[in-house]
Amino acid sequence: MVKNPLIIAAIVAAATIGMGVFALPYVIQASGWVVALGYFVALIAVVSLAHVIYLRTLGAVHEEERLLGLARNYFGATGFWIGFFAIVIGLLLGFVAYLVLGAQFIRILLPGIPASAALMLCWLLLAGLIWGSEGRIAGLEATGVALVSFAILFIYFSGHAGAAFANMPLAAPQNFFLPFGAVLFSLAGWTSVEQVYELVRPKVKNGDGLGAGMLIIFIAGTAFTGLLYWLFALGVIGTTAHVATDTISGTFGWPIWRRDVLAGIGLASIAVVSLPLAREIRGALEKDLAWNSIASRAAIILIPCAAALSGLNDLLTIVSVAGGVFISTQYLLIISVGRRTLTLATREKILLDALSLIFVCAAIYSLYAFIVR
């Protein structure tokens, strides 16, 4: 019996919730609410199963290695670099999304400011926070989750969520695959597994006791985040007949006070959530590549800005590529090291092969739909 299941579920939710929420109203409306709901249910189950596999893997190796270390041990330099780029580039795309959203929030608070000036102002804000943080970010994850949750509840209760279903179809076959990357980006929370293992490690030996009970807890934490996302989407769709791909640029018909409150909460959320994200990237660059702190912070500050200025400024494209390609690769790596580490029954191997196929399909579709086409 796992102790403190609510705490564990809260850790999972905290690692999952993020700015991907702003791409979801468009995705849900464009694909149809039944289709989108199906993706949420299926992907909550898929990522939760992958989290249990990773937790069992950490138990089997007694957490002597984390994901990149395990990839290096089992698949050599090739596995390490695939994992490294999937993790780091995926996280850097998160920063690009923050810049795009932050610029939109600034344009709401400062009407008439040019888009390029708003982008640079948001970049200066994030650059100052990242450069001056130097690791002093204890408790900011909880603050970020609270701010994002408040923004979601504000939109839901201040809008007309009851009218949402009248503004979207049951299903739109031409957009059937559209939710894949965006929903996966929004539900991915595998970094929580390493924190969860620290709590359950005293009761674990060789990965035993990490099965059905932990799966239910992971599903509960991820499903709670999914519920918050749906509340936000219903609040937006209920007041906007045609949702924009980033949600924000389609809110100009809202009352000024409502838009200002959303923008203020959104900017505060970005500022707070960006610091734990920067910590993850710095950890990879400084620990795995032995970069110094100045070089790692400069990369975090400059690369997303260059990407946004070069034209990567559509939120749906960013989250779909980050989720469909890079996060799918991260989960493929988790499944691969799990198969190498764990002693699995035949049915478990078949299940992992099915999960791998889902992530491969997500990557192929996202590459084709948002890059090739």
C-alpha cells in the first residue's frame, strides 16, 4: 500500500500543468469535443503507464542512474545524444512558447505596442529572471501551479462555460489527428517520476510494489490536470465562437477587465514557471556537457529568442512539435530503457510495443503536419 497518495498525485499534477493549456481550446474546438476527450482519456492512460515503467526502472537500478545515464549505459553515445537533444530541445521549445504567450499578454496590458517590441520586452523579463536566479527557486513550482490554476478557474467561472458545447462540433474528421501533439505536450509529466521515487524508495526493493496502485495514482494526478485544462477550454469556447490557435489573440471581444486579469496572471505564471524549466535545462547542459553556468544561461536566454524572431511564433505549431516529436522521443526512451532493465512478461512486452507505436505515430504525424507540410 502506497502511503501519501494525495501528495504523490499532487507532485504529478504540479509537473504536468503548464502553458500548453493556451493551445487546447482551439484544438478541442477544431477537432470536436468527443474526439478531443478521447485523446485525453487515451493519453492519460498511456503516459501514466509509461510513468509506472520509469518508476519501476528506477527501483530496479536503485536510482543509480537517471534517464540519460540509463540511455548511455544501454544504447551508448547514440542513445545519450538522442535523449539529450529530445529533452533539451523540447524544454527550449517550452521557452519559445512562453515568449510567444508573454508577448500576447504584454500587448493586452499595453495596447498599441508593436508585436516585436512586446516580444523583446517579454524576452528581457525572462532573461533577467533566468540570469539572476542562480538556483534560488525553492517553492516556485507550487506558486506556478497555483497561478496557472487560478487563471484557469478565473476563465471558467467568469465566462459562459455552459455555452461551450454549442460552439463546437461532436467531431471534425478532417482534424482527427490534430490533438495528438498538443494534448501530449500538455499531459507529459515524466519528470515527476524521479521526485515520486524519492518518496516511495524506502518501501521499494528491485522495483517491486510499483504496479497497479501507483498506476492509479499517476492517472489521478494527470487526470486532475486534464480536468483543469477542460475547465479552461470550456470557459474560453463558451465566450468565443471561433477560438484562435493561441487563445489570447482571439479574446479582443472580451471585457477589458477580464483580459487584463488574464494577462496579469498569465505573465506572473510565465515568470514563475520559467525558472524550474531553466533549472532542468541548466542541469542537462552543466552536468552532462560540463558547460559553465554563464554559457548555459546564455543558451537558455538566446536560443528561444532567436527561434521566435526567425518566425517560430505559432503556439499550436510549437506545442504540437514539442509534444509530438520531442516529448514522444522522451517517452520512447523511457520505454526502451524499461525493456532493457526490467524482467517483463510477454503481455507486458506487447503492451510496451503498443505504447511505442503510439509515440512513433505521434512523432511522424507532427513532423508531417507541422514541418513538412
